[in-house]
Amino acid sequence: MTKKHILRLITIIMALVLTAPVFAAIPQGEVNLGLGFEWNSQEEKVEMNSALTGFRLVLEEYIEPNGKAHLSAKGWRDWKSKTGKIGLDQVWYSGYSGDFDYTFGKQVISWGTADGFNPTNYFSRLDTNALFSGDMSGEPIWSGEVVYYGDNWSLTGVVVPVFTPQKIDAEMENMMIGANDQAAELIEAIKATNKPKGFGKNSEWAVRAETQVGNFDVQGSLYTGYEALPGMELKIEMMPPMPIGFGMEGKYRKQFFVGLATSGTVGDFGVWTELAYGGPQKFAESDDPLNIRIPLSINEKYLQAVVGGDYTLPIGKGLLVQGQYIYQGQGSLFAPYVEVDIMKDLPLIMSGEFTSEVKPAHYLYGRLGYDFTSDISVDMVMLHGVNDKGGLVRPSYNHKLFDAVNLEVSAIKTYGKGELKSIPAQGRIAVKYSF
């Protein structure tokens, strides 16, 4: 561990000790160990690429007359790459008063009805570990949530006072590089983009109304905030007949969405739909003919949609079969930017006839799950990109060894072309002890 990690760990331990009198309940949490392996296609051999240890510690206490306080911390260390992170996880207080529930603090906001990919979960921030581990719950954010319950309906409001952008981790960088030849410049431009700061006008908010219609839960929502990844423009400085300079420039643009989500049953089938329509503010047009600005990300309103269902086949103890169709009007799930070949497209750029086109992306998502016993289960997740004709498969095996010890063995294999092709075949063995 570095001195920075040790100091942070000491700080967290002190915080937990100082708050212990408030949290009279026994701490809960988990300790996990994991080994990761990947296939080196150049040397044609299996290599260990990670050796992880991690923890999560949770303190919760009910506070009279009707409140609940939560404090959790987590950390991990990769002994192979000698990297790690330790920090607070969630810190929130929840309670109720009459017909109102409320939660304030650093918490996970989870909206929507689809499995994992939720157009109406406007505040969701996922890293690639979510894709690899199957945990799509998202990262906690500082926010306030209030719910009012009517007779057969509810109204939920969320305010995020401080904007949190999507993080670009190492694996996400690799996927962007695999999908976009200009990814290196793109990633640098994303990191250099200033995020909105301050309260009030730069805060995000959303409202959701929910009711029951027959066998279906129906949710309608409104959201205003900022793009999770910045909108990007290619700036070209011209001195006819040739460009003399160009570069990428990003901006987190205000955006507005209206959403609809449903879930219910039709006979023995579970079905759900989820969609959101809206988009960011358009880029300002250049008023200087020698300074050309070309949008590399969506610059108009678009649709996101998920339609899915599941059914348990009468095979053995029951084979769960799940499928989803995912439509991304703003382009790729992982790298929603287009490429511009300046030299090839220069005549059209000079004439003002060039337009960058963001093509909608289509995906198919599937899942199979089977429980051999209450302690042993297998699962397989598949994601297929229709545009690129490529995707990934993630099988996993879970075994509850003892009451508090769980073993998971999983693998990831990609195929075809497109944004996922840079991910090598890999496997993972993980043991988790819960207390």
C-alpha cells in the first residue's frame, strides 16, 4: 500500500470508530479475494493479470422515531498492478413522515424496469467492472430523494446538487480504442473537459410518477441535467486551401429527457419496456468561416429504448431465459462518438456540405440462469452488437461453500468486430466472505 492509501484507511477507521456510538448495531460487510487471468494471443499463453483483495464495511442503525442512518466504506488492492483505492462508499439518512419517505446523502439512485441497461435511470454511472462482474447497480452519488405515496400512485423527486460525470477507466479506454481510431485524442479531450460546478443552475433533478395499471407497473418521468460524457466537437482552423490546425474540444451540455417505463406479466411471462426521448442542447455554430466546428457526438434529440422479457422453462428445477432488445439513438453504448477523416472529407468540409452522422446502435442482450441447489447456480450473460456483429459472452458458476463464504468462477469471451474486440479472453476466480 502507498502512504496515501494507508492515510486514507486510517482516516476511515477513525471515522468509523468515532461514529460507533451512533451505530449501536454490529458492523456488517464482506472481504473478497480474486485472481484474474487473460489469454495473451501474441504469445499464446494464459497470464495472470490481477490479484485482488477488497473489503466493504457497513454500519446501519435505526434512529427513533422513524429514521435510519447508513455509513459504509470500501476498498481494493491489486497486488499484481500495485494499484488500489480506499474510500467512503455510501453515507445517507432515510426516514418517513406521514405519506412521505426521504433519503439524503451519498446513495445509489436506481430507476427503471429493464435489466441493467435503463434509459430512465438518468443518474446511473457504470464502469466496465459492472459489465465484467454482472453488477449493474451503479455508483452512489450525492443526492436527495423524496417520495410521496398516494392511494394507488406515488411521486418521486430527486435532486443531485453536484454533477458527477462518467469515469473513464482503463478497460473503457481500451474499448474506445477498439471502436474508434481517434480514441487516443478523444480520451485526452474528455479528460481535459471542465465539468459544471456549483449549486443551483448546475444541479440535476428528476421527477417520476408511478401507478399500477392492471398487471403492470407504469412509470413516467422527467429529467434535466448534463451529459454523462461530454459532447465533443472537432475544431478545424483553415487557411485555404488547406487546414493548418485541428483538435477536439469537449463540453458537458445541458440535456432534457422525458421517459416511460413499464413492467408486468402476461401469463407466465415477465415483460418490460423502457424508453427515454430527449437530448442535449445543440452546439453553438461558428460564425467564422475559417474556424470550422464539426460535432462528433449527437447534436439532436434521440430515442433510447429497451424491450425485454423472461420466462422460466420447466427444465429440472427451472431454467430462467431472459432477453432484451436495446436501442441507442445516440450511438454506441461505450463510445458514442463518430470519426472524421479530415483529409478524405476535406472537399466536403471546405464546401460546407459535410455533416457528421451519428448512427443509432442496436444490441441484443440475453441471460440464462439455473439453480442446481440452493447453494449452487450457473449463469450466462450475452451481449451482441447488431451493427458491428460482435459481442461478448460471460458464463459464471456460483457455489455457496459455507453459510458466509461464496465462490464464483467466471469467464469473458468476445467475438466479432467492433467496440468489444479489444477485450482479451479472460477468467476470474473470486471468494467472498460475508459477515
